[in-house]
Amino acid sequence: MSRGKGFSLVELAVALAIIALLLAGALIPLSTQIEVRNVADTQRSIESIREAILGFAQANGRLPCPANGGTPAGTVDTTTWATSVGAGAEQWNPPNNRCYTVFGVVPWTTLGVAETDAWGRRLSYRVAPAFADAISLNTWQSRQNAVPGTFPSQVAPFTQSPADQNPTCPSSSPPAVSPYVLSPAPALSSFALCSLGDIAVWTRGAATTTAVPLGAALPAVIISHGKNGFGAWQTNGTRLNPIPAGNDEAANINGNTTATPSGGYASWAFYSRTHAPAATGCADPAPGFANAAPPCEFDDIVVMISSSALIARMVAAGRLP
């Protein structure tokens, strides 16, 4: 009688080892695919939010105010004057006809968009105040009249800054010289054709820590805090810790860092750059300074809303001449 054929213990062990190696090799591409999908989904979501913000401006003559990130989902805001405003609603201040705050989270219920990014966290949103106040206030500049205090003005030789514009917008090349060629003051928009935002977005190359401007004079910016989520508002109204070691992600969280682009004026600084892992001895020096150390960990996704894109939509809607 012939013996039945089968695996010996050695052969079985070898087979199991091979299977384990194959499975281990498959896990890395799978996690990478999930991360790539999350980034792509978040980018699509932010693009939808950007379109909703531009649509809001066309309908209302101004940009929406941020929502309060500290309000838990499904509740009403009890931390500001707006005690009857639900989570995700813009923080509009009726007595003063402007935003209660200019830095918070995307007002998802006001815009009818997703509350969170692909990692389940709310998206930060900053708006230049003169782009989001009432038309009746006639504030064509971007003076920081909400929170924090007054925004610094630009000094000579170029005086067309957020702190000293006028609604008739001299159209000659700066510095403008009398007689001016004037455009009409807008009656259906809270900002003028020449209005400049008070936000700048900076970037860094992978091989250098020197920051360079990516966009300036911006009316608004939208931020996903990425996979690590450092500092992001969660749906329960609390912030995700720890605070990052890098200055770039910290600037995107705090919203109170200023920097001055070359030839421009002091602006609220945010950062958008190539994603980088955590690094020992890293450095994110301020613009104008360099460091031999590698850039710090960064995985934020930042989308700008430019003045040109916004004004084009307002002209198309008949709100600007």
C-alpha cells in the first residue's frame, strides 16, 4: 500500500513563512493606497468648498464668516454672543455687520458642504475681514477690525495696502499719480475691484528651508490639517493634540503668524508645501531666513482663494462693474 502524500512539518513551515512575507509586503501598498485616497478625497472636498464659498459671495456680495470650531456637532454655540447659532453656521455679528471672528472652521451648514476632511476633522478657514463684512459698512480695505487687533498698514513707496485703499480704486499702475482713473464704488459688493486681502501663503522647497511666497493679498484660505491632524478641530468641539514641533503647521493652526512677501506688505502667513515626515533636528525658519536642517513634519492641505478668481465671479454675477 502506498503512503498518502502531504506536507511535512518543514514544508508547511516554509509555506507559511512565504505566505506571511507576501501578506506583509501587501500591507504597505494597501496603507499607502488608503492615504493617497484620503488626500485625493480631501482635495476634492476642499474644491467643492471653494466653489460653495465663491457661490455664497455671488449670492450675498461678501464671503462667508468662519464657524466656531469649538461647537460640538448637533449643538448650539454657547461660547460667543451667538448662543442660538448651531454648529457649522457662520459667525455673523448682526449688531456690527461683520464677522464675529475671521479665523475658525469652514461654515459647513451655511454652505451645505461636508463638515470634515477624509480623516474626520473639521477644516480651518480664514477670511480677510473687508471681504466678509456688510456692504453698508463701505470698508473697501482689509483692515483687521475683528479679531485680533488692527492690521499693520503698508509703508511707502507703494501705499495700496489693506489698510489704506478706497472704493474708487485708482487704476493707474502703483504708485498712483494724480489725476486718477477711477472705477465706480461698488453698490452690490462688500469689496472693490482693487481690494487686497491680508493673507499670504508660503512654501518651501524639499532641499531647502527658505520660505518663498506662493500667493499674496488673498481674501481667504482653507486648510485641512492632514493625516496627523495636529491642532485640528474635531466634531466633538475639541482640538486634536499634540501641537506640532514645526512652525509651518503651527502657523496653519494658530492663524496669528505674520510675514511680509518681497515687494508686498505684512500679511497673515499660512504654509503649503510638499509633505514631509517627522525629522530630528528639523527647522521651519521664518521667511527671509535659512537653515541647514531639514524642514519639519508637514502634511497639511492648503487651498487659496485668490482675489482674481473671486472678482471674476463677482463680475459675472453683476455685483462688480
